[in-house]
Amino acid sequence: MDSLRLNLKKLKITFNFINSKFNFNLLNISTRQCGNLILNKLARLDNFIVSGSADLFSSCKNFISSYKGVYSLIKNLRFGVREHAMGGVANGLTYQNYFKIFVSTFLTFSDYLRPALRLSALSKIPTNFIFTHDSIAVGKDGPTHQPIETLSALRLIPNLNVLRPFNYWETLGSYLSSYNQKSKPTALVLSRQDINFTKVRSPLNHINGCLQGTYTLIKETRKLKVIILSTGSDVSLAFKVHTKFCGFSRLISVPNFNKKTMHTLNKSLAAYLTRKAHVIIVESGVREL
């Protein structure tokens, strides 16, 4: 089956295929919508991709629409409001080593499938979990639907790859990373709201930065005094903070916030930190974790 999977060395070819006739208006849409476009294009590359959802296809946007009739029923598994069962079935399909499965629910409901998620991490199998509505800013249903400690709790699970992209290109990098993963599950944390941030670098810079875990979005134009780190939909807020420092700040996106990424950041920023540059982390959640 490995021969059917995309190789990251062929990233540029894959990128050109997936983004042929790319519409730059997509830079202002939510990352759940970006994920829908990318997943459907990946599904055309690999017939063994299967998608599923806990009664939330319309909200999580992971429905594979490129297949019709009975084939659509096979490609899109409807689990109902059964997150834990969905996680168990997804792990079982992944164990078979034939299918690449993506299952979805809201980020705050990841607690309902946490045992299955934890088991996939312990078993070192590459099940893919899509968690949308990543911010408390979209809690129109009240606190039961607002992820507060959820993102930090996911990052505490050993061997779980947690990716929180902020735009189309980072989302593409996240999907390519999860698609090629062989020894750990991935949690793709996506936004419901549109991302108002059009200042981008080259597409491959975003994708490679996402694959590495962190990269610089905007460099300082004057003496560096403030380093701003942010993830996912909070990057648009971090950009507003960045503009307040009039060129004295550097904005860094951290789609994969883990120990390895932080070690890389500490190493690359050591010289600036010794000069007493301040570090600001812009992310909705809890400070304790």
C-alpha cells in the first residue's frame, strides 16, 4: 500500500496537481472549507481514502462529493452521534492497512472519543481525526460547544500529531502531513469562521513551514523587540497585535505546537532572547497548559 501513498519528496508535483486553477479568494475562507477542497482532491488521487462523521458532515465539511450513488455510501460513513464508536471503527479500518480514513466532529466533542484517540496513539496507527470549530469565538451554542482546555489536552497525548493551520496553504500542508503519516494519528484542528488574513508568503513556504512545525510569517523591519507566536484562527488576531508594534515585532506561525517545535524555536531565537526580546503567545485556551 505504501506505493499508493503520496511521497513527500513529490510534494511539488502534488501541490501543482491539487492547486491547478487555484482561486485566490480561498485565502479568506475557513480552514474547514479548505479541508473539504483538499480532501476531495486527495480522494481523486487515492481510491482508498474514506471519510466519516458523527452526524456532522455538513458542519465539519469532510464529505467526499466526487463519488455518486452506492460509491458515496462507501466513501462517506455516517456514524450518527456516536463519537467513541466512530473512533473505534476508524482505528479498525486503519489497522487493515488498506484505507486512509478521516473522521470528524467538533473539537470540544473530541473528549467523547478520547479513549479511541488515545488507543490509536498507543498503537502507533495513522488514523486521522478532523476537529472543527476550534475557537471559543464561535460558541453560539454556549459553553458546551466552546473548546477551552481541549486543544491543550490533545497536545498532552503522547504520539499524537496535533496540527492547527490558519490558511489554505497550511491546511494543505497539514493534510499532506497526515496523509503520509505512518506511525502516529493526527488531529487536524480547523476553524469554523473565515480567516481574515491575506498577507501570505509563497505557497510552498507555508506548506514546508507547516511540515516543519513552525516558520516566520512576517519578519521585523526594525530592531527586534517582540516575538509573537500564534496558531490556527488566532493568527489573524496575532497579526493585529503585530501591526501595533510598528516593525519591531516578528510574527511566527506554529501549526504544530509540540516539544520538538519549541526546541527548534528556542534554538533559532536564542540570540534574540538573550537580548531581552519579549515573547507573546496568542492562542485561545488555558494558560496552565
